[in-house]
Amino acid sequence: MAADPLITGVVVVYLLIVLGIGVWGYRQTESTEDFLISGKRFGIWAVAFSAFASIMSGFGFIGGPGLFYSGGYAFLWIAIVAPLAFPISWFVLGKKMRLMAEVEQILTIPDAADARYDSDAVRFFVALSVLLGVISYLAVQLKAMGFVLADILGTSELVAVVLATVVIAVYTIGGGMIAGVFTDLIQGGIMVAGSIVVFFYALDYGGGFQRMSRELASNTPEFAGAFGSFPVMLALSWYFLFTIGNSGQPHMAHKLYMIRDVKLLKWGAPIAGLSYFLSSLMMLGIGISVRAGVETGALDSLSNPDMAAPFFLSNFVSPIVAGVVFAAALGAIMSTSDAFINIGAANLARDIPESLGMEYESDTQELWVNRLGSAAIIVISLFLAYFVQILVGILGVVGWALFAAPIVPLLGIGLNWRGATREGAIAAVVASLLVNLGLAVGSSVYSVSLPHGVVAGAFSLVVSSIVLIAVSLVTNTYSGEDIADEIYRVVVA
């Protein structure tokens, strides 16, 4: 069933505005630097809102309520405590990433890894790992947009996903990161305000958290516990992966290149963290209130947990508010998609070819190859989104792990410890790929999983960090005072 025409109208108007920003961004994009890091032209509010919005994205707005609905209060270990990740990321990486962009021609995360370790092998394997994560996480965004648009327009999910892909393609291939950051700034404010309003709608519908918790406890007690219906180690693994692992998310770390004045970085963490916390209220309110309604028999069980947010917004929130929140969710998804597409395109068109010794004849040629790479990333992710039947939230965790396991040790540790060596970096990134891909294949093909609910991504992050430190302690290539002078000053700053 199609949503209220007023909701549809608000969303369509917003999409037209976003497409307009994409056209404007195309006209502003004159170089590869503009396309990938927006020419380092933005202030702290734009960068902080862009960082929080890219982390929230469709995973938070659609997958978050779905995980609260399917697991009870367990998802609090991500949704409410995850804002702690922003101060950690800013402290560990913020200043150093921005300073590196001043002393080297750095446009991507593999660029930074190459600058730190002076190794084409490190750059290649980091680019490969990020590329795989980009494809997984972009599929999350497409699936999320499919859920939202199918409910709004009354179409099948396939038609909605294709439509969403066309909109994203027009928006991202042309506008690049400039369009993404400007849209983030606009829709970030809408996300925060809309989340707070919808949170109170959910409290009103459910009669407050005390009543909802009591209803959950009386019908399905495990939903009301501190760890919900999920194993304790699963929730704690999520907590570890999403707080420490945030420093390894390229769509967040990438934003640190864009700020025009490094002195403003200290304000980014509180702005981004508080914004994420306020935006998390909606996913908590919707997921728990809908679950409580199902447990008491007031609502029918949802066919798919990821429909919790579209269902509640369409049926229990005023059309204007629902339309604005739907629009904000779509804006967040598209802006995050923009970041992923650009990052993935850079891996395909810049990092992997250059790590193999290939060079472009001009910046213009490189810019157009990046745009072609963007189109390829979109097509591959669309295939994954349509043919892989998996919850939006779970697919998001997979993508998050593929980012965190190699980047946190190589940059989070390596930019703060001059003892990290080239051999340690290569060993760590290869270990992260082998563990992540090995556990993914084992889980899907052989139904093999880690004991006690331990998340594979958290395990691979621990393994790769240990490997970096252990191998670095017995090797010494490109560490200590052997690091290039300009990079050494960044490491010890």
C-alpha cells in the first residue's frame, strides 16, 4: 500500500532538491581532489555533520529499528554508546589525518597508508579490503532505500531499489563529495530534529518505556534484558567493534581531509557525537514500541524487521513529520552512498592501479576514470543488494568489519606509534582479509561461527592489531627515524 500522498509529496520535493545539489556539485567539481575530498573547503559544522550522517546512514535509520525490533534492548550497545566512538576517532586520527594531507598529496585512506609505510603492497591490500567493504555497505544503502521507497510509492522492492540506484547514480557520479557534504549539512539537522519528534511519538504510542519494558518482560522476558535476545558476547562485540572500529571507517576518516582549518578539529567530536546520540533516539523508540505492540497482540508481526521504521512512520506519525523524516533518511542514505561510491571508485581507479605501477596522463583522465569506477561500484552493489537476502543491519556489520580490521591497526596505531613497521602493516592487513573472508565463507557455506556469539569483525580487528604489534616488534623496516621526515613529524605530533 502506498503511503499518504502528503508523505510522498514531501519526499519527492526533497529528492528534487538533492538532485539539484548534485547538478550544482557537478559544476563545482573540476579536479580529482574536488571529486574525492571536496578541495578541503569546509568548516567544522559541515565536516562534523557529514561524519555523523555518513555513520548513521541507512544502517541506523532503517537497520537500527529493525535490530531493536528483532533483539530488544541489545542494540543499545551500538545505538546509545556509539557516540563515544567520535571522540576516540577524532583523538586518534583527526589531527594526524589532516596534517598528512598538508605534507603529502593524500586523497584516500590507502594514500595515507602508503605515505606512512611507503609500500605499494600495503596500499594495494588496504584498497582491496576497503573496496570489498564499500560494496557490502553500499548494498546496505540500496536495500534501505528500497525499503523506504517501496513503502512510500507503493511499488515492489525491486522497482524501488532500481529507482533508488538511478537517483544515486545521477547524484553521485556528477556531484562527487562536494554535493555529498552540502547535503549532509542540510539533512543532518533534519535527522536530529526529526528523530527527537518521532521518539516522542513512539513514547506516546507505547505509553512510555516503563510500560513497554513491562509488556516485553511479561511476554518475552529476554527482550527486556540488558542484552536483549542476543548472546552477551554478541552485544559486547558490537560495542567493541563500533566504538574502536569507528576509527577505521573510511567514510568517517575521509571527512577529516576536508576541513579547511585543522584548529577547528577539536569541536568536531562533540558535534558529531551528540548529533548521533540524538538521531539514535528514533531507532530506539520505534523498534521497542513496535516490538511491544507485537508482543501484546496490538500489532501483527512484521514480515521483515527492517520494515519497523517505514511501518511506524506511515501509520502512527503525522504525514508532514513522517514525510520530513523519510526525506531525511533518504538524504542520509544518498549522502552515505555518495561517500562510499567515491571511496570505492578511488580504490578502483586510483589506489589499485597506482599500487601496480600504472599512471594517468592527466588529472582530467583520472577524474573521468573515477566517474566510470563510480558506475561500476553502483552496478556491483545493486547486484548484491538484490540477490543477497540478509537484514540491512547485519549486512552493515559485515561492511563495518571489513573497514575496521585493516584500518584501525595500520592508521589508528601506526600514526601514533613510530615502531609500527612495513612488514607489520603488510602482515596485519593480509591477516584481516584472510580472517574476515575466511569467517564469511565459513559462515555462509559451512555454517561455521565463532563461539558464544563473538562477532567475526571484532575478532578480526583484535587479530590484525595483535599481528601488527607482534610483527613490528621483530622487524624494523620503515619505522622509527627511518620514516620520511614529514610523516615522522606527524606521527610524533
